Amino acid sequence: MLKREDLLSLEAYHRARPELRAKVIAHKKLRNVPLGLNASLHFEDETTMRYQIQEMVRLERMYEPELIQEELDVYNPLIPDGANWKATLMIEYPDVDERKEALGKLMGFEQAVWMQVGDYQRVRPIANEDLDRTTAEKTSAVHFLRFELTPDMVAAAKAGAAIKAGVDHPNYATELTLPQATRDSLAQDLK
């Protein structure tokens, strides 16, 4: 959990922003898992959320402690707690018409995503705890997912077990083993 004391002041952030931004972009790239051609998981952690909060505070020029606390309250739930991974799922089709058609065919996509540590059972996410993002006509292009792991899965991931990700939706299927650097970054989220 991030606290106000963990954030830089607007002035300090302004000075440090170019260097921090470059580091966070590299960090985020490492934690981006493509799921085929049109979807990806962006795994969040304390680093990505601190940056997000700092950017919101900067953009809105927030000085008031209560407004900064509101941002902390919004983004802290997206930080893994040591026994899970939290990710933003993006379904991406550049063409608007193609995207609209695809989102209509991908109802339930967020529940078809899975993660797997070693030979353990696939873990389905708890999706969109903040609000329902699916309508009767289509799924959303953005979902927030939480993958809860058992203690054995946590231990295996920390010990170096392979981590796979995939989707097994009737209209979209893919599977991959995470690259070592991505696997190692996600293992660091676990305690």
C-alpha cells in the first residue's frame, strides 16, 4: 500500500520525472504480456501504481492531502498483495468497426484468460471488482483482473517455475510461456 509519504512533491517529481519516466516505461514493457495479436495483460505493481498516481497528481496539480488520498484509494487496490497478480487486460483492434464487431464476439473474454505456474492448475481471474464492464451487446476493451495463487503456486513461482498465460475463448485462443525476464518480474510480486 502506497501512502502520501511514498510520493514525491510536485516540485521534486517535476525534476525527477524524465529519469523516472524512462525507468517506468522499461519496467512496464517487461510486465506487458501479449495474448495473441489483439489482447495483452499489463501487470501492475507498486512501481506502476506510484507512477500512475504521481502522473495524476501532476496532471491535476493536486496539493490538497484529501485529493491525493483519493488517488491513493483508487490505485492502491491494483497493487498485488503478495499472493496474487493484478493486471489490466486490454483488447486492442486498431480499426473501430473491427473492434466493435470483435467485442461483440468476445463476451466473457475476461473469464477466458488464465495464468499457470509450473504444472499447477490454471488460475482464472477475478474480474472487474470495481464495476461491471460488459453490456448485453459487448465486452469492454479494458478489464481489471486479479489472479489469486495458492501458497504452493507462490513457492513454485519464487523457485523459478515456468509461468504461462493464455486465453481459451471460443472466438480467441492463445497460449504462451512468459519470457524469463517477465517471469522473474512477476515472481517478485509474490511473498
